[in-house]
Amino acid sequence: MIAFTSPYIWYTTRATGFVALILFTLVVALGTFVANRIGGTYVGRFELNELHRSISMVAIVFLMVHILTTLVDSYVPTGWFSAVIPLTSKYEPVHVALGAVAFDLILAVWVSSLLKARIANRSWRFIHWFSWLALASALAHSFLTGTDSRSSWGLALGVVCAAVALASALWRYFARPTRAAGRTALSPLAVAPLDGDARDESARRDPSR
Amino acid sequence: MAIKPKAGGFVLRVDPILCDGFGHCHELAPELVQIDEWGYPIIKGTPTPLSDADALESARFAVRGCPRQALRIERTPTSN
């Protein structure tokens, strides 16, 4: 491996790690908003979904920078494969492995979402559940590997992210809306009476009418 | 050569088995999708002309925005 090290690379690794953790926590929280049918009056449900999708893209960019700067910096011997294959790092094998597991799961969720239109929705949903494991693994990785994560503000940040993640998980589990949860009233057309076309359609679907 | 106006129309179709009533389609394409009192979509059944670019764009947003991939755009030979 090319010997290349600079404190600035290490600073970048630390900073992007924190940013990625915050963003992925936000993505999971927003995903819970969408799944629990939040929105429809002051903010659109589709807007929360769009935020969920676009912030996840930003989070992935920060994660890529975090991983690249770790691999490029020869000061800590992690090895090129340690980002994807757990336990291959010579430096803190278990702690880095937690990050590798999180990255692999995030890759699975990302690729399945890119292929969303081409794969069965059921498969996409199954893979999307991995994001909870990914966030848990990332939180553990952050706490155990992070240079700043046991100091005052770093610890506070980790605790806030963990609390948001846990609250989202509990909310997701106990709310469990598997079917529709009422109408969304964001559009001014939402309260308008059904027009002729809509009535035609419902009549077409229900042969008894 | 003049560009011919697009002939025919389209209808937005929902797969009722996949639909879980998220309501995103109504927010994204209110001119094509109404919502019943339980939150499920009631879609405009008559074809919309393909020349109606705004409606077609809304329909595409709705297809892309559906969390259950339950929508598709079906082309019809006539527009009404």
C-alpha cells in the first residue's frame, strides 16, 4: 500500500463520520415518518418521502468520503478490503468490522432502492428493513472507533442519535400502520366532491352499483 | 418537419393489492387522483390526452413517488 498520511485526512475521516451518522439517523427518522403516514396537512407526505430519499443520497456521499479517507490514510493499517469485509482490518478489527457491516447493509438498501422499479416491492421492503441494523451497527462503530465519540460533545451527539434511532424504532413498532390511515388533506382538491370521472371509475370497479 | 401532436391518451392505473393508501399519488397528481375516506385512491377513469403535458408529468411524479410501486401509466388509443 502507498504510504500516505496527513492529519487533515484523519480530521476529514472524523468529521465526515459524525456528519454521516447524523444524516443516516435523520434518514431513518424521516423514513419512519413516511411509514407512519405523517404529513398531509402542513407538510406533504410526498415531501417527507422526497426528503428521505434526497438526504440519503447526501448521507451516502459523506459515508463514501469517510471510507475513502480512512483507506487512503496509511497511519492506521485498515487494509483496502476492511471497508466491505468484516474483521480484515489490522487496526481495531471488531470496531472497524461494525462499520463494514453497516456499509454493506447500506449498500444493499441503496442498490435495492435504485432497482426499485425493477424488483418486486416485497423484496425492496425486506431489504429496506436492514437499514435498522445498519444504523445500530453504525452507532456502535461510531462509539467504539470514534476518536471524539467518548468526549463531551461527541458523546452527547452519539446519545442524541441513539435516542432518535430508538424512538423511531419504538414508534415504528407500536404504530404499525400497515394499511391506509385516513385521507391526506394537503391539496385544495382533497375536500372537493368527487367529479363524474371519479364516480365512473368507482362504479367500474364495483359491479353491484 | 413539423412535430406531430401526440395522439391518444393515458390512464393512471393502481394495483389495489400493492396499494397501502399512503396518499402520495393524490398529493402529486390531484387532478388525476381523489382519495376516499379511508385514504385509498380513486383514480380518474377516463383517458387524459397525452398532449396534456402537465397531467402526464403529474402522473409520472405519482408513479415515482408511490412507496409501494402500485401505480403505472397505461396508454390508450383515444383520448376521450
